[in-house]
Amino acid sequence: MKTKTKIIIIIILTLIAVGLIAGLFITQYYTPTAVNQNSENIFAKNIIDPDRIVYRNVDGKYYQFAKGTDTYNQIKEAIQKSVSNYNESGNTLSEEEIDSIHQKSFIEFDYETASKNYIIPLEENENANMIKLGNTGGIVVSNSLSDLKEISAVAKEQSQNQTAYDLSYKEMLSRNTIDSIEYKYLQQFKEINYKIHQVKIQDMETYELYKEMCNLAFDEEIDENIFQDNDLILTVSLVPKITVKVNIGNIQYTYENMNDVDYQYTAHLLIVSKIVNTDCIYNTDLTEINNKIEMENFESEFDEQVDNLNTQIFVKDFDSFYQEYQKATGKISQERAAEIAEVGFEEAKRVVGEYDKETQECREIEVTPNNFFTRKYSERDRTEPYTVQGYAFSRKDEMGNGVQIYVDKKLGKIVGASAFGD
């Protein structure tokens, strides 16, 4: 009987042990701790750990927490616990909406690299969104953050005894222009392009160096106190109009030429709060962009004119033309050819300009067809591997520059042209 009792006790203890082990296994691998585990995956796979976390409180004060610090880890952990999804197909927000968010309390992930920042509004964020910022605007990548109040409370707590910054900046232009001959030491600047040069200045000694180098003279004096809370960005440029927009994670410079301006090197100084990431500066030269757009428009219009050529007059398919030309036996008169050439001179204006009709001459020659009229802007000049009998009508200016229009004698088609002179 005692042996039987012992066996029963052993069986019961074994079942209990198995139950405990199974329970631990289920708890470890199957208990739905989705928020925390998913958040870890989100940060590991989708959201790169920021180089710093910036917090703006309700009073408009800014605090930064560097990667690896305890304050940084506390805030990151609070956010991880709250984030449960990630999707880059969320709602898009305009630049104006992002600007509005930046005027209220928020937490922003900032990167020293080209990675786009993330921002969590801590006010008026009914959908509990996390937003990925773009060049303009942003996109909601996570919503329904489980506890914005907790995130805000942790950020507020961790900001105690931390340095508080104001997001302030000031622009100044030097009264002195810089003569391009005297403007030396360009190697001391970062060259944005051939007419825009930029440098970051973080101490008074360096500023004095550039002050002398660039003959700087501002309405307000620069002293040691400026560098306690600010960095200086000095931009020397031939472009007279400079617009600056400052965000936590970057500074955006826009340059634009103006009409009726005497172009000389001028010095633009930006005094900006140290809370701003001055290592991330975007420079956009609208003059180059506008020139590119104008060129693209010109190319498009040029190619459209080629597409719209009258194929009853201008040859576009030279192989088919030559087959037809070889079969033809007739001949058009010079008078008729002159009428056709007049259409060619009118079309040639878009390529080489206009020449006086009074200077017109005509010769009967062997003509090599070419793509003078049918060449798209991005295509090369091309001649055909055969010749035809034709009329060459020419017009020129007083300097001997001009253009010839080629009209074949049999079919009366314009088969090309050529410009001549210096």
C-alpha cells in the first residue's frame, strides 16, 4: 500500500512539474506581449536608432538627449512600449501641417546622416501618430500609440536639470562686398557650387579669421557670448537673394538671382541655436533649377516642332524617300523649288535664325540628305549614305554667315539644310 501511495505521489509531482514547464514554455513563446515585441521589431527593422532625441515642451523650450545616455534610453523605451505598428503607406501631411506641429510640444528623432527624421506630436494628436518627415511634409508611419501621456511624462521628467535651448536664429548681411579678385582662401569653405561657399563657425577665434579674410562688417557686433548657445553659418555667394528656413533637424538655404543687380560676392551670416542640427544643411540654387527647367521646356518645344513638321514638304523617313526618288522620272522647276524652300527658311529660324531674302541665291548641285530639320534636340547630326539631284537655296548676312536649304529635283521635298560661315 505504501509503495502504491509513493507511486501516486511521484506521478502527481511529475504532472505538476510538466505543467509548470509547459506553462513557462507557453508564457515565453505564446503569451501575446505584442506591443513590446512588435515595438522592438519596429525599431530594429524600420526605425533606426536616432543619433539624438529632441524634446520640445509646452513652454517652447528644447532639450536634446544624446544616443547612449540614460535619459535617451528612458525616452526611447517609453516610445517602444507605445508603438505597435509601422506602415509607410499612411496619410501624407503637408509642409504647413508639419510646420504647425513644430510650433507645439513634440519629440523628434534626429540623425546626423541623410536618414529622415521622425516626429511624435505631444499636443493635438488625436490619432496618436508617429510621422516620418520628408523633404517637404511627412507621412504617418505609425498610429494609435498606446500612451502619449506616458511618453510626454517621461520626456518631461528626463529633461529636468538638462540644458534648455530656444529655437532662435538671426540673419545678417555684411555691409562690405568682397571683390572677386581679392576673394582668396576659397579652400577654407565648403564649395556648394562655383558661386556659393559656406562654412560653420563655432568659436570666436575662427570667426575673427573669417572676419579678416572676408572683410566682414555687420550692424551688430559678434562677441564671445554668441557662441554659448549658437553656431554661425557664413555663406559667401554671388547669388544676391538668400532665403533660410530653420528646422530642428536641418537648415534649408534657397538661392535665387534677381534682375538688375550688380553681382559681387556678399557675405550672409546665420546665427542659429545649438539645438539645430547644423551638420545637415540643404542648399538649393533656384537659378540652376530654373535654368534647367527652361532648358527642358526649350528641348520639349524644339522636339515638338520636329514632330509637327509637314511630311508633304520635309522628308522624315529617308529610306522610303530614296526608294520613291529612284522610281521618279519627273523634275520640278526652280520656281516651284523656291516656293518650297521658303517654307524651309521659315522653319530654319528655330535652328539658325533668320536671314534676309534679298540675299537669296540658288545652285543646282548633288545634295546629301541630312537631318538638319528632323533631328531631335538630344540627337546627333546625321547624313544619308547617298546623294540626290537638288536645288540649294542660300541666304546670308553681311559677315558671310548663312544657311542653305536643299530641295530635291524629282519629288520637290526638303531633304535637309546646312549652316555656313564662322
